[in-house]
Amino acid sequence: MIDASVTMVGDALRRSTVWARMIDGSLPFMGRAAYLEQHWEGLRVLRNSLESTGLCAQLRPALTDTVERLGGALDRSHTTATWREHHVTMPAMLEFRRRVNEMTEARDAVGLAAHAVVRLAAVKSCPMPGEPTHIAIPPVTCVRTDEDEEYFAEELSAATLLVLAHGSDVCRSYHNSMRSSSCAVTAAAIRQALM
């Protein structure tokens, strides 16, 4: 199920509007960076949740490694780590944070594992500047019953929709942006565009 999900997430992202805009050059650099920043934040939120609950120990090293690698790639692409001070949390990320908080409070290992698998698969599909995108997704050992498996599949779908929503947020934020003016887009402009 995990291999099929990884393939499905990659295929869905490659067919998405944000991906098409990255390929055709209509999404400016700051939009590309904002998209990867959302993935970085999602991985960080999941890693922190799993560390605080002690759940899904097998997934924590992959999340930690990927957060560090993606953060480092973003540091290099921005030429500094100060982007973290101006990082904008977009609407889909707020919804994702709410969902992770619910699962954390319920100590929902199966749900958290599903979201971790999808987030790792999404980053695996996204090219990181100067980084190989080989990300190994460890086996998920908390799915033990048929009910767990059914719930895991449901959460994989929900997690995929939240990942795709990040692309929609970015496209909406950078609607009709011109490549030549992309460096002038600020965090305030992104927030204004999302209102």
C-alpha cells in the first residue's frame, strides 16, 4: 500500500497546476520556494508531533533527515537562512496543523504515519536544488488490523488532498506573477493575496 501511495502522490503532483507552472516557468522563484517551504513546514510539524508523542519511531529519522536536507536546500536557494523568519504559513498548512494537532491529542499513530508517508512521498517527488531526491520511506509498523488498514488508507487520501492544496495556495498567491518581478514579492504580498 505504501509503494502504491508513493507512486500515486508523485503522479498527482506531476499532473497538478503548480507543477505545470514550475515546468513552463510561469511560477516565479518565490512561488517555487514558497511551495517547498510548505513541504518543509509540514515535515517539521509531523516530526515534532512524533517526537512529542513517542509514536512511529521508525518514521522519525526519515522525517528529521528530510527536514534538515530540505531546509538546507532552501537556505542555499535563498542564499541565507533568514527566509525562516519570513516564512508564510498558507491556509492549507493551517488546516494540516489542525489535523496533526487532533491526531497528536488522540495519540493516533496510524493517522500520523499516513500523513508522514504522504509528506515524504511529496518531497521525494519535488526536486530540491543541489540535493538528490532519494528519500527512503521506512515500513509502517503501527498498522496491525483490518480496521487500521482501512483507516490508514483513508488518511493517505486525506493527506494527499492537503498536499495538493499547498499547490493551490501557491498558485493563488502568485497568480499572474511575472518572472522579472518575482524577487519583489514579499511575505506581506503573499498574505494579502490569500485574503
